[in-house]
Amino acid sequence: MKFPFSQVFPETQLAFQAISEAAKKVLEIYGADFKASEKEDKSPVTLADIESHKTISKVLSESDITIVSEEGEQQTGNSKSRFWLVDPLDGTREFVDKNGEFTIMIALVEDAKPIIGLISHPLAGTVYLAQRGHGAFKLDGADSNRLHVSNTGTLNGSRAVISRSHVSPEELDFISSIGLSGHTRLGSSLKALRICTGDAELYFAANTKMKQWDTCASYCLVTESGGMMTDMFGGEIAYTADAASHSKGVVISNGRVHDEFIKKCGPMRDRLG
């Protein structure tokens, strides 16, 4: 694989190998008969979640860096200041519904911020890759294209992306009230990628349900594309090895409309307590 960076971190090469192998496993299961079961929190889990986790963990274990994954016990390595944060199958509901809107996410965190972020969209055969300080790219076979957020500067000209499965009536009402130019419903981290590619300007989650593995790879891609990710109060997001929930929600934008949205999102912040 020829990477689009002049300097490629060895961990980037390892993560790309891991996510590529996991995507193949996930597609094999997607094309066959499979059943979904429920975790304790009532969220769905499939064989694809488990097999992707096993594949990624096996490859990443070569780095001897702690691995924190949604689908497994924490694997501890020698590195104390860095850890992998993995969502082996983001959008399991979409996987079960067979609408294709599922992804695989791998990030490497250093000093509470991701320095590498990868998102695979297996059904499209694409990988989105970012290294801190080196930009973000969409990899499609041998082709690579650098990602840039849009230049839209006001909310009334902005397009939002919202969850296909987890949006509330209150959130829909709020979106209508702030005068956006439109919104699209999507599953998984594809929402964040729409912002990275300049095809949307805003996403928010005014709840505490999201875990850090749901956003970590996206954070690196969004910021390296020129966008912003904060909590609903405009505060910095710090990533920890316990992969805690985002207790203050999440806002992702192209950066240019971020402050305006934060000023207007008080009604949504009130729901966070």
C-alpha cells in the first residue's frame, strides 16, 4: 500500500493492515446468514462484531500498545501513554438491517488525543485515514484524495447529518428550529465522514449514550480535514483508556459554523443536566 503521507507512522501501517483484514471478515459475514443477539444494554451484537474485534486485536497486538475495544476485555501492552481505541463494527443496527451504513473504526490515542484515525466503509471498499499533522485522505484502491470540510459559514446555509437509528423527536424539532438548509439521516461514522468530505456541515448528539470509541477515529479525521469536534458546551474532548461515555454530548462541524451552533444549542444542552 502506498500511503499519501511523506512520513508514515509504523502504527499507521499496522492499523491499515488490521482494518483491511477486518473489513474482509465483516463482508464475508454480511453476505451470509447471520443472527443478532442483545448485549446487557439491549444493543445488538453479531458474529461480525466479534470476528472483527478478534482480527483487529490480533494484528494490533504486534505493537505492544494497550488495546481498548468495544467488544473485548482490555489488552494491556507496555506503552502507558498511548492506547488503541477500537470500534470493530460501528452501526451494528445498520449491519443487521443490511442497508450498508456500517463502518469499522481504529484510532491511536496519545496524551488524550488521537494521533491516527482510520474508518473503513467495507461495502464501498474505501478507507478514510488521518495522521495528526499530515492531513486526512480517502483511500479507494490505489487512489487517494485529500479531505477538506466545506466553506459554508452560516447555519442557515448548512446541511446536517443525523442518526438513522438514535435521533429523538426533540432533536428533530430543534434541527427544524435553527433554520438549516436540510438534513440527511445516516448510520454509523458515515455522518462524520460527510463533514470531512464537505458534503455536510453539522452533526450533534445531545445525549450521554455515545462512548469514546464511537468518535475517536472520527475526531482525527475531522480535525485533519479542517473541522472541529467538541462537547455540546464547546469544551475539549479528552480520550481515556476506560472509553467513558461522552457525558456532555458531541458536536462535529466544519469549524466555520461551530460557534454559532454552540450559542444556539442551549435547549439541547439542558437535556444533558
